[in-house]
Amino acid sequence: MPRVRELELFRLALPYGRRPESILVRLTDYGGMTGWGEVVGPGPKTWASLEEGLGGTLIGVDWEHPDELGVVPGGSAADMACWDLWARMRGVPLSHALGGSRTSLTATVRIGAERNLESLVARVNRHVCAGYAHITLDVHPGWDVEPLRAIRQAYPVLSIAVDARGAYTDLGALEALDAYSLSSIERPFANLADHAELQERVAAPVLLEVSSLAELDEAILVNAGRALLLRPDVLGSLGEARQVHDHAVEAGWEIACAGGRGAGLVRAATVAVASLPGCTLPCDVAEPPRSAQIVTPPVGASGGVVAVPLTQPGLGHTVDVTRVRRLAKDSYAA
């Protein structure tokens, strides 16, 4: 039975890009076992919520399973740490604790807009030569049919998805993309009604992202798609991620998992969720820059495949605590 003795929080400014922030949660039980969690790009109230409320919720409290804790202060980071601690105490990988059965995952690689079509095809070629069998092309009005045609002409059998990031209002523009044998059309519109109408017109699964089980159930009710983009860190808990997975499978939807950037822990949790049996579409867990890694081995794809860690319990990665303390711009212990 887990019983948390000590809580530590770390606010990290990650050394890449515009120095995005992550908050890490470390829980230690009375036997010295630790569990880790992460939230990427936390809101302004997240740190205060964790600092003020998490200790009183967890320290010295007996619990049998993370699901019984309900909503904990600080949301997904604290929940992830509880799951990691619980799985480590039982000596099982987090993937198995959640009900996963896969040992490896097919990965996608995201391709943004290029200066010209020749550069775009050359970039795709580099990833194909590196072993990727699936790409996700970012599209927007004015950059869609031509780049897709160029890639398809160069790689007739390559599996391709397009991600519109809600940028479209014209169904006809996206309907034209269906001629290129897409594995999915991701996040085309900002509302469910347009998603549902597009799904009636195209053969490719329309793929939606949701932030709650209620949102998914509403999308299923109106036939707004046939595929789900599952981001465990967007949901309140890993238990809810599993529920969302189960509801999507019951509805006959396909599932693709994706994780935030961060320092590696969110990615590791995403891999665990992606091992669930309904997650049949390629996952997006591109490795963060090496300068941001606080886990060993790093989380990412090799040869277009992501290994699900099964030799270590919990998240399956060792946290470099010294590096965490060096990167931390703020910390708290209770």
C-alpha cells in the first residue's frame, strides 16, 4: 500500500527553443521508492496548486490504487507520479498497469511547411531513409494539395496523414485531399458539425482531439469522426486516458497517441498509454532535444519504431536527479 513520506516539486526552464517550462513532481514513500510526474507548459496556477494542496492530499495518506485518489491538486503531473510510484512498488511496467499489451509502436514524424516542394520531398526522403513508414504533414489553406501531391508522387505507398490544426472553414478544400489515400485527416475544423459533414464525404478517418471523456462521447454521438488523437497529458489523469481509450474502442474508432515536448516524462507516459490495444494508428512521441533529456534511456523513435520499456517498472526510465536540480529555477519540498 503506497504511503507518501516526502514530496518534491521542480520548475524547469528547458534549454531549447523559447525555454518552455515543465513542472516535475517527485513522490517518495516510506520504503524509499519514488514516483515521477510531469506537466508541460503549466498554467500560472499549477505551481501554486501543487505547492499548497498536494502535500495535504498525499503525505501520510494510505491508498490502494491511483484511481481511488480522484482529482488531485496539480492535475496530470501528480497523477502520473502516483501511477509511477504504484507500478514501481508492484514491480510492473506502467504500460502493463494500464492494461497495455504492445511491446513496440509504429511512430509518425511530423512534417511542417517547407520553402519549396523540392525541399519538402528531400525532407521526407531523409525520414523514409531513417526508417519511418508514416508521416504527418501539417497543412493549411494554400499549402495542402500541392505538397501532398508531390509527396505521393515520390512515395506512392508511404502512409500519410494530414494535420490541419483547425485551420479550415471550407469542406471542399479538405475533401480534395481524400484522393491521396490518407491514413487520417487530423483536427480539420473548430466545431463538431463540420467534422461530421466532412466524415460523410471522405473515406479517410477524420481524427479529433478531445480534452475529456464527455467531449469524446459528444463527438461519437454526432458521428464527428472515426479516429481519436489521444493526448494523456491533456486529460486529468491516466485513468481518464484509459477510459477515453475504452469508449473510443467501443465506438469502433481508431486511436493515435501523442505526447507533449517537455523533459521526457510525459513522453514516457504517452508510450505507456499507446501500448493499449486500441491504439492502432502511429504515435507521435518525437524525442525532445538531447539538451532537455532528464531520463535514461531517452524517449523517442529509432528506425520509425518506439520501444515500450518492459525491463524496468513504472515509467521505465531512470531520472537524472542531478540534472533536474541543475535545470530547476524553482523547487519545493514537503
